[in-house]
Amino acid sequence: MTGFGRFVAQARAAGELVVQPRMGMSDPLVMRDGLAATRRAAATTVGTITLDSYTRTGEIAAARRAIDEGVGLNGYPIVSYEAGVTRAVLSGIADAGFPVQVRHGSARPEAIFAALLAAGLDATEGGPVSYCLPYSRAPLREAVASWERCCELLASVRGTGLEPHLETFGGCMMGQLCPPSLLVAISVLEGLFFRQHGLRSISLSYAQQANIHQDEEAVAALSRLAAELLADIDWHVVVYAYMGVYPQSPGGAQLLLDEAARLSVRTGAARLIVKTTAEAHRIPTVAENVRALESAAGVAAEERRAGAHASVPDTGLYAEARALVDAVLELGEDVGRALVRAFAKGYLDVPYCLHPDNAGRSRSRLDAGGRLHWATAGSMPIASMVEKGRSPILGSSELLGALSYVQRTFDRRAYEAPAGAGISVSR
């Protein structure tokens, strides 16, 4: 095994948590400086090139005009630059000791995959469901067909001695109000889709939510399902720091990142994608990203020295996720077609997702302790497991309250923390 997956596996074997920023700049020189700073950070890091929104949505001409007119973009327009430009960005920085991953958000990413391979990169992320339903109005069947082609294109470089890597975004899609059993199931199903189309090195994602104990159970369920269903390929779990409304205070944001680092160590996750103390206000600077990387690495090291391991409860989350995965796989041997059928039948149904191919009959709610529960499971094959003593469906004011729960909780914790309690925004 070579490349991104090998680097993470070696770090894990050495007892190190790999930390990674979300970083993308449109100016190649600034992007290069960001990667160089990430490599220099006092942590075990991998690099990120996050793409701009024009490129993600296929508006390549608009991205090109912005470059020509000197207009800054919210990411790196990899398709609009010649491959040599991106190779120069990476030269002397990206190597076996510092692999770089392209992050994008595209439902139909053929041009992105072609551009990253032309630049000498072979690690990226996304998925046919997770980059379609939240971010696109493209029909799911078209996204599946596109991702089949992209997986096969990425897998084709295996013949050159490389081992390309693909990370599913399935454990993060609309995760703020999506009960974790569905996130775990979609992450595993996308992993199975990647394997079916030739990938042998993958990662399975899970986004931190609002209750640490539920998160620990979810990551344990994800790892268990991966061990059962993906044992013939290389895989690891990646945790994302919270994806929703972020604490506004620096102390609250730091506490939330600290908890994500502890979650990663306690559950045996191999990689953590960090957020910074500036998330609630603006796009973070390179220096803020580096501080977040070093801070998360420091907390992870402390947690590891303490020898902490999650004492995982069993509230039925694994059983729910397994039932969802099995129901989809029973719809056919081709995972992509099975996914399309599953959404058409409502066997997979993401709460509050407005995509036309999502049934929209499931609903969730957040309890007082931050746990996500199903209020109704719609036609998903878990209704009998989760709808006993069904929770009421959220009204609009409750929905807004649920969306800001994490922000309010961690800002309050920071405010209530005694002086000298160890909250800090830099190291």
C-alpha cells in the first residue's frame, strides 16, 4: 500500500492521530503557503486542497473568468488551472511524508477527478449520495453514474504502483439533525460502492454531533460494520469536528474541538478534520488552521497518555444501521442501483433534506441531553425499532433551537468554566 492510506496507517500504528485542515485558496502561491504551513505544524498532518464553489457545481467558465479578472474565490479552482500550475503548488511539499487530499462537494465530479490525477494527486472524497442530496439538484441516478465513472478512473492508477484513496462523506451529510444510524449506514454503503468500483483504500466518515456518548456509540458501530463488510480492503475512520452552527466564543469553539479530538482517540479513529475558533465569524486564516491542528494534536496526545477508551453503550444504534445497510443490499448486487432504489422506496430517507429523490417522510428531534432520536422513520425498515414512544415532531421554533443547541451549549460551558480551567485558543 502506498499514498494517503499508507501514511494514515503508519501514523495509527505509531499511536498518532492524523489531523487535517479544511483549507482552499484560489491563488496558487497562497495555496502553496497554506500547504507548507500545514506540513510544518507541530502535529501529524495531511494536506488539503479544498475547491471553490464554481468548480464544485461545474461552472468552470465562471471560475476561469474570476481568475482572469483577479477575483478571489472561496477555494482552489483546480480544473481551471493547467496541471503544471497545481504540480508547482505541490512541488517539494507533497510526498510520501505529507500526502494531500482534494476536497470538493461535487455531485458530478469527472472534470475534478481528471484534473487532480493530471496534477499527480490520488486522494479525494465525496460519494454518490453524500455529494448529491445535500449539495445538488442532480437526479440521484445521474450522480451514481458519474461516481461510478470517477471511481473507476481513480482506481485505474493502481496499475502504476499507486494506491489511490477515496473518503466517503456519507457520515457527515446534514448530520446536525440526522440520527447517527442513518449516517453510519450511508457511510458504509458508499464504502461498499467504492470497493465495487475498484478502490482498495478508503476512509469512512462520521461528523461529531451533540452528545459525546451517542457519538462514541456511532463510531463504534461504523468501525464494527466496516470490519464485517469491508475486511478485504484497507479502511480507516475519519471524524469531522462539528459541521453545524459553531460556538461564537473562542473558548466555546476550543472546547468543541477538544471534544472532537477526545472522541477520535477514545473510539480509535485514525484521522480528525479540524475546525478553528474563527468558524462562526469568517473563513479562518492559515495561522488559525495551524493553531487548530496543533491544539487538536495536543489534546489527542493527552487523551492517549491517559489511556482513555470509550465505554460504549448499546442503545440499538448498530442494529439500526445494520438493518438499513442490509435492506439496501437486498435490492440488488449493484450497490449504486440499490441506492437509487432504496431512496425511491424510502428505505433511506434523510430528515429535512429537500432533494427531489429524498422521500422526506422521516423526522428527528434532539433531546435535552443532545441525543438525536427518530420522531418518525417514514418507510425505513427500522420503524419498529425506533418509534415506540415516538417523540413529537419538531415545530419551526424547536427546529431552530435544535440547530443552535451545540453553539449555545459550548458557549455556556466556556462562560461557566472557572478561571484557569485550561480553556485556551492557542498553544
